Amino acid sequence: MPISDINPFENPETANKYLGVPIEPEINFDQENYLKRIEQCAMRNAGQYLYRIGDFTGRIFNAASVFYLDWLRFALDHIRR
């Protein structure tokens, strides 16, 4: 679920907001210990707890394209006449 890096209702005029996807998807914003868990995640990830949405989609696209190109190469290498 994409979320904002800051509360969208605080300082609505700021341009520093971005959409992100949690680095650790098991962290749920409905959890009681949400803030503690994102702080721990940020400590493990150079101060970040979110992937910027563009970085996240890039990671997914790159992994998917490698998979599909490998699968296509395998299929083409095993075509029988």
C-alpha cells in the first residue's frame, strides 16, 4: 500500500512529500507499535523506512524483466522442430 512519508494534513503546502512503499511490508500502520517499528526499520536501512514509489516500481520491473527474459531464452533454446 503506498503511503506518504509525512502526515498529509501537516504542512499541506510543503513540496517535500512523496509516496512510498514500506521497505518491510509486514509493518502495518494500524499496529500499536507502528512508530517504533518504522524507527527500527529506518535504523537498519540508512534512515529510510520507505521506498520512493519510483524506486519501488523500478525494482519490481527490473526483477520481473530478468525473470521473463530468462524464461523466454529457456523456451527459445528448447524449441523442437
